[in-house]
Amino acid sequence: MKSLSQFRDSCNGIPVTVRVDPKGFYLYWVDQNHEMDLLDIATIRDVRTGQYAKKPRDMKLRQLVTMGSQDTLEEKTVTICYGADFVNVNFMNLCCTRKEIARKFY
């Protein structure tokens, strides 16, 4: 996966490259400064795209992540819900350059 932007509420968008490790245990991403972060795939509870994904509320951030093809932001946004249990979940949001890339997460 290439050219994704990770965003959190009230935060700037960060361009990242997202991959799954060769053995399929971790989802990891690398930013432009070569800093890496990862997420254990076993902790992922839900993956949402389309109308169920969280889109950025800040208009400046929304314009920043509306990059690439002319697909709607709703089609290109992926929300990953993760946590140690089903009650205490966190959300990670990714905006892809094309809706085809967003569908690969699903």
C-alpha cells in the first residue's frame, strides 16, 4: 500500500506507507522520516470504510487528505478499530489515494 495519510482528530495528516509483515502478524507503517509504528493484527476488532469510516472534521485537514483520484473522501477513508477487548477500542484512520486501495483493507 502506498500514499496513505494517517490522521487523528485534531491532528495533522501524516503521509505513510502501510504494509503487513511477511508472516502476517503485524500491520506497520513508515512515514516520510522513516519512523515506523505497528499494530498487532490480533487486536483489530473492526475495519470500516465508506459511510462507516471516520472522516476528518477539520476542513484544513480534509483538504490535505483529499489527494489522488477524484473518488469521494468517504470512499477513500478506512477506519481501523483496535483494542485489547471489545469495550475499550481505539480508532486509527487512513485516507488512501484511490478507493481501490481502501477496499484492499476490507
